[in-house]
Amino acid sequence: MASKWYSPIADIFNMFSSADKDNFLNDIVSLTYLPVECVPDLGYTKELKLKNTKAYLLGAYIDSDATRNESFMTVDSYTELPNVKESKLLMYPYYYIEVTSFDGQVLEVRPEYLKDDKLVIESRGSIDPSPRVAYIVKDYNGATDLDTALNVTGYPLLPSVADSYAQYLALNKNQLTMQVVSQFANGVAQSVSRNGGQAIADSAMFAGNFIAQQRDLQGQSNSTVTQAGGSTFNIQNGIYGITVKKKMIKEEYRKVLEDFWHMYGYKYNRVEYPTFSSRKNFDYIKTVNVNVRGQIPQDDLDTIRKVFDSGVTFWHGDYIGDYDKENEER
């Protein structure tokens, strides 16, 4: 499932127009692609001004500390799978769910550890110059959230430029004002001291130099405000968000395992009393160093132990040896 992106050109232009109108265009420090997992559900056309605003997104001011926390997707673990006769085939390593992020991170999920047989992925994101999105598998084998997360970073940074002259005026506004005021004051002082001709000449020279300097500055090329970073290749080619794949061994291997488990079951590896009727028509029991007790001769006990340790099939009807019988688990 891919992340959602919202970036029509008209809205981007409107964003810059609003930034210019509100006189903070030169204050922009970063332009970054953000999937909506990062963004609180405020809408894309609302204008929301918050205290200490640090980010601006497509017509809405967003507080940089705001985050979004929502259920990103839910997948039924056991739907859209081949029919299998043995439930063991629906467990790891014969079957698992692979969650992959667009930057190549892989998380293998064992379906038997999921709550209610559902893969629930939650997304959490942050708004800052280097955004991060965490895709978290919820309620998985008792793990805490970030223990089962894909953390995606490296979203592309976009370059932007600003008017160099406008930046110069913004940075030197007071200094330029003082230069003009100082020259005017000097001219007045010289006129009062009966040196009016020199005062006019000096003022004319100052005005000429000042205008020439301003025109030189106006002729400078625009300056870069935010730097480019990362690559937009994935986004431009629709490679983003996460993908969820259900992976199972090939059919020919499933058939081999099903036939074997149908006749002999699979290792249980527990110390307990054996179950003689866990399946419908027959049960195969094989033990390791079984402990058999009874009021019978020792030779007979040893024979029974050897039978169990070698493996024995218990049939539940008059069809002994008929392995074509369906033998589903009870």
C-alpha cells in the first residue's frame, strides 16, 4: 500500500504566494516532501495559524510538534491463500507476511503471533526538516510498538531561491536608513556653517553612489534559500509507502510436506502424555526414550518402548493401512 501524496502545482504556488504576502518567504529553511502519515488531519485548504509556527504545508500552517497517529492498513492473515490440508503450512517458515518499505527495509511477520489473525499496521510521523515515518505492526507477540517498526527517512529536500536584493534590504534595513539620515544631517550642518555648495556636492555624490550600489545589488542573481537533497526518483515512479506480501513455499513442496505430515505428523518436542486421538482417522506417535509402566513382564515393557520410540500408527476404524482417508485435525 502506497502512501498518499498531495502536491498539485497550483497549491504549491499558492503556498509561496501566501508566504510572500505574510512576509516570511525568506524565513523558509526547508522544503520537504511529506506523506500524509506525517501530517495531522487538518485538511489541505484550511488556514490554521498556531503559536511558534515552524512549518507550512499547502495552505495550512502546521505546528512542527504536531504528529499523526492512525491505523494505516489492516490485512487478514489467512485470506487469499491456497487451500492446505495441514495447518502447519500456515505457520513460519512455510508461510509468513513480508512488509517492505520503499527504501528497501524488510520486516518478516509470523502470522501465528498476530492478534485475531489480522495484520494491523499503524503509521506515525513527524513534521521537521528531516521527517520520519514509522510503520508499526500492532499487537505482535507482546512486542512494544517500535520493536516492530519500519522507520523510513530520507525524503527528498527541494531547493528554493529568493530575491537577493530583498534579502539584502531585510538584513540591512536599519543600516541603510542610518546612512541616509546621517548624510542628510551632515548636509544640513554644512549649510548652516555657510558651506552650502560643498554640502550640495557631497549630497549629490552620496546619492549617486547609493543609487549605483542599489542597482548593482538589484542586478545580482537570486540566492539559494533551501538546499536540494535526496532523490525524487521513487516518488516520481510511484515507489513509496510500504508493500505487504504474503509468502508461502511452492506448491510442489507443500504437496511433499502435506503427504508426509498426513501419514506421520510433525515434531512436537514436548514432554507430556501422548495424544492418541488428535486426528480423525489415525494418529502416528513416535517418542524418544518413552517411559512405559505397567504390571507386565519387563521384556514386554521393553518391547512396547521400542515400538513407541520407533513410531507406531493408531487406527480409529477398520481401515488399517488406508492412508487415502482424510485425516484432518480434531
